[in-house]
Amino acid sequence: MFETVSGWMIEFVAALQQWIFEGFVQPLLFAVGLMRWQEDAFDATEWFVIGVLEVGLLALLLGGAQRLWPAEPMTDRSAVRTDILYTLLHRLGAIPVAVFFLVTPLFDALEAWLRLAGFSRLNLETLLPWLDGRPLMAFLAYLIVLDAADYLIHRAQHTWRWWWTLHAVHHSQRQMTFWSDNRNHLLDDLIRDGLLALLAIAIGVAPGQFVALVVVSRVLQSLQHANLRWRFGAVGERLLVSPSFHRRHHAIGVGHEGRRHGCNFAVLFPIWDVLGGTADFRPGWVPTGIRDQLEGRDYGRGFWSQQWLALRRWAGRA
């Protein structure tokens, strides 16, 4: 069943990608004399197609759910509009393509050096033979490994001051919605996405698998940030990060302060917070943001002001 559904989805995306590339992208490249980039542009078109489908589905389902079961009233729609811009930049391919162009040459050089040194990529399906022939189990195994790494990265984003000055862009949103997931500083995203891509390459994630892993993770993270009064029950709260669990991570004075620089850092699976002693399963229906915002500190209202002020904080000038 899994193979049938995934196969149909892959064929649909591939057909749509081919149609857009041949009908619009390729003629444009030819007209401006950039045909040497056609392979990269073809890959970028795939991210665009997936992003359009993803954003449309999220707007329909989570947008409707937020109107029915909101965690708090919607009082600042202009802040949400800025988050929509972040989401479109990320989900329609601009950020993934930038990471690809900046990081791929470094990964290729590293892989070539490792091969010369006699090393080869790890592969979970080789290390764990029982995964061979079980694509769903292999997919979950890779997802778990990448999520464990993402938990550690998230802890570092809150613990290391220089990284927190960038990551604070994400936490400065006081009107959380499903659009808020991608509200990040571009440099913060570049570092995080680069580290995860490097790990994915190191453990042998295939390109097609990586796309699917990214999409599943993004959809679940959009759900976590949604303005929803949802909990997943006594058992479910410990299996998958819920809107309530993650909202407490964004809570003023709770989610990024204290002895461990906050709580509920898990990106998908709360087990990492349980093991790390950072889990807080109390309901998360609390105000979100950063404490010093209440004292008047400005984190910016629009995209460019948020990016610029974060760089000033990073340099110790704001």
C-alpha cells in the first residue's frame, strides 16, 4: 500500500515538474543564455512543485482547523503576513536551492577526499540488514536519526549565545500560526540545513528519500506551530510533538530560559526531550514570544528588519 501511494505521488509530481520545466523554465533559460544551468533548474522545479502542493494543502487543512479550534484569538494579522513570506521563500524552493548551490560543492569535495582516504558512506540499510526490502521502515529509521540530530542542533541554538541571537527571530513571533515554522534568520537556516544535509549524505540517504524526509518533517512542523488547541492524549503527547507541546517551547519565560535554556526542543519526537531531561508536558496555552519584548526590545516587524536586527545582535550592537 505504501509503495503504491508513494509511487503514484512521485509520478504525479514528476509529470507536473516536467510540464512546468519544459513549458516555462527551459524556454526562459534558453532566452537568457543560461542553458548550462538546466539540470540544476530542473531540480529546483521539483522543489517548487512540491512546495506549491504542500502550501496549498496546509492552507486548506490547517487554515480551516485554526478557525475552528484556535488556541488564542488572531489579533496581529500583519505579523502573520510576514510569516507567509518566510513560508513561500522556504517551501517554493528559494532556500533549499540556495543551500544546494552553496553546500553541494563542499559535500562533493568532502566525499571525494573521504574516498581517497579509503572511507565510504555509511548506510543504515547495510548496518541494519532487516531494513533491506522494507522501504517504510528504512524511511522511519532515517527520519529518527535526522530528528535526533535536529534535537541536538536545536539545543545548541538556544545554548550558544551567538546562535541564539539568530534563532531569536523564530521565537519573537507572538502570534503563532502554522505559517510560523519558517520564520527564521537566513543564516540560521543555512547552518541548520547544511548540518542536516551533511548528516543525510553521511548516512547514505538517497536524493529521493531526502526530498520525502524534508517534506514530512516540514508538514509536521507546520502542524506543531499551528494556532490550535490540540493535545494528542497521554500516550500521543509522548510519541509526536503536538501544538500544545511545542507552544510551551515558545512560551514567554519558559521555552528558552532557565537552567537548561528552555524545554521541549524536540522537532518531531518528544522522546529526545524525555531522554535529555527537557520535556514539559503541561498544556501550552500560554503567551508566546521572548521576555525582553515585554520590556520594549525590538526584533523587527518585517522580513528585512528582522534579518538586519538579528545580524546587529549577532555582532553585539543591538
